[in-house]
Amino acid sequence: TDNYNEATAALLSFKGDISGKVTEALKATTGQQQNRLLQLAATKCIKSAAPIVFDLAKDNTVALSALRGVVGKNDISKVAGLLDAANAAQVGDYQKALSASIKSLDAKQQYQAVSDAMKKATNKERFYPILAATNTNESVEELQKIGSQTAINALLRSTNLKAAAPLLNAAKAGDERAQLAQDMYFYRIKKYIGAFAA
């Protein structure tokens, strides 16, 4: 274990490009050794490892978790399809991978990519939290239009002030999570005013 920890620390601090070697090693290893390489690939954001990680993620929870570290904007459609088809235990990891895959896009592009993927999906509600996290006016409007409890709950992830109105309405209707969101918005407003006054 000490050797592993030292080797991992050295590889994480290495300034050169180790992506090719890590990708090759992923193909040639199995078990715990492969899992450690998956974690390394995710931590170092080795995009070239994505095809291997996608393949391994079908049967390996470590690979599934590592996806978020290796995906990029070219993987959006693939991740969205896997999220839509995932079993309940996999949904969270695929949501994190989809969030990671859109990260390099600006907010409007993130919204568009997630909205487009959601329109093609069977399990649309799995996309609501990622859509809300784009923090665009369009995402708030779309989720408000959907109006389901799941869509309104997804707005809890939005920092867009337009999300306040549907959350306040839900709080008035007795939704405890929406009440918490309302309290958070009021706290943010007080904090902003306090910082401005100081």
C-alpha cells in the first residue's frame, strides 16, 4: 500500500503527459490494479481513456465513477444515452458524468445540449437537475413549464434568481425542500446586501 500511495502521488504530481501510458496500462490490467488506474485517469482528466472507461463502466462501479473525470464535450450524446438507459443505482454517476461533459461549454450551450438530450430521452426527469444547474433563464422556464414535483425540486440546484418564484410558490404549497430553498435565497440576499453595505 505504501508503494502504491507513493507511486500515485508521484504520478499525480508529474508534469509531463502520461495519458498514453495510462491508457495503454488500462487495457492491459484487471482487478485492483485497473481500478487504481481508473482513479488516476479520472483525477488527471485523461480524456484519451474515455473509450476504455465507457466500456469498463458497464460492469465496474469504479469505472462508472471515473467517467466524470475523463469525459468531454464530444461525449455528451453518449453519456446522455447511457443516463437515459441506466438502472437506478447508476443514475447519479451518469448525471455527474453528463455535468462534467458539458462543463467546457458556456451556460447557453450547456442548456441547449442538455435540453436537446432530454427531449430525446425516455426518462426525462433524470436530466432535470443538470438542466437546472446550467442556471440559464431558459432552464428555469422549461422546468417551470414542466411543473412536476421533480422539475420544481431540480430548481433547487439553480442559482438563477428566476428560480425563486416557482420555489416560493412550492414553499407556499407546503413543500419542505422549497421552503429550505426560500430560506437559502433570503440568506443570499441578506449576505449580498451586507457585503454591499460594508
